[in-house]
Amino acid sequence: MTNDDGYDHPGLAALVETAARFGDVTVVAPATPQSYGGHRVTVREPILVERPSQNTYVVHGTPADCSRLAIKELVSDIDWVMAGINPGANLGSDVFQSGTVAAAREAAILGVRAVAVSQYIAAGCRVDWPAARAQLIRRLPALLTTPLAPGHFLNVNLPSPIRAEDSLHHQFCPLDKHPHKYRYVEDRGRYRYQGVIHDRPRAPGSDVDVCFGGAISVSLLEI
């Protein structure tokens, strides 16, 4: 288990609690938040790794570093690398910025099955981690039996808002190819990003359309 929000984030705890129902879990996660870091890796300096408990490694590096270290050095007999649960969607072009998705992609590069999981947060909503966990528990058995060719991995996004008792379905769908609508606002030489994620354009049947429409989007991605 890893993420891009830090080893002590509630989204990772929700993912660990979910995955523990299906097998043994080891956490190899960043020491600090690494959101929007993409697929950066550390190769020119040593990476400090702490071990606060038997099954937890805290990595002073990136999410992709976590996958590399877990697979190459820290954990034996890895069946899956799972990254998340990210607070906020990773849909469409987001997958190229996301540290969560990068952790899963790095595992796929190294020949290990992987899934990234994110929770969309609709306008005016907050993340209900118990609900996210309940929904993922129902979906995970099907996801874990999805055939994955070499170099492929899964990207999953939960819709918002959700309740634990909701009967949600998941749908396989392609990434949306539309760019975000955003601009930069200048203030004394400093430019601040300004955009509304909920208003992003979407193609019918794409991951943005499926997730924003209230279903769980599942995209099969390739390295």
C-alpha cells in the first residue's frame, strides 16, 4: 500500500483496512505529502527509509520511489501494489500529474499488478472515508480478478457524494482527452492558477463522465 499524501493520511488507512480483508498488507508510503509530483524518482541521492512498525515503511521520497523500494528491496512476494485512496479525483489528464497514479504505473513498469484509487470530491462535499472503504470493499474482488497484460494497470475513481449503503456499479471507460478549463491570475508578478474542477469538459462514456455521473470509473491504463 502506498499513496501520495503521506503515510499517516486517512485515505491510506481506509485502503489498508480494505485490502487487509483480502491478504497481508505492507505499507511503503511517503513521509510527507507529494501531491501533483507526477512520476518523479530519486536517483542522485540516498533515500532515507524509517520503519515505525513491522509492516510499515516510511520513505523520504516520492510515491514512485515507494513502489521501486517496495518491489526491489523491502517487500517479498508482492501480488499487488495499491495506491490511494487519494482525496480528489485522478481523471483524464490528471493521471500524468498524480503521484498516486505514478506509484501504480511504476509497479506496472516493474511487472507487478497495480491499481490506483481516488475519491472525487464534488462541490460542497467532504470525503466520507468509511463510505469510500465500504464501496471499495464491494468492488475490490472484481478488480483483483481483472486480467492485466504486462505493462497495464487500473485507475479507479469513486464518485461523490457517496454513502456506505449506496449500491454503486463500476464501469470500464477510457480516459477523457479534454484539457481542463483554467487560467492564471496575475498579481504583482505572481501568477495563481484558477479553475473549477467540477466544470471540466467531458466526452460521453469517458472516465470523467462516468465518475461525475455517479458511478465508479475504472480505466485500464498502459505504461
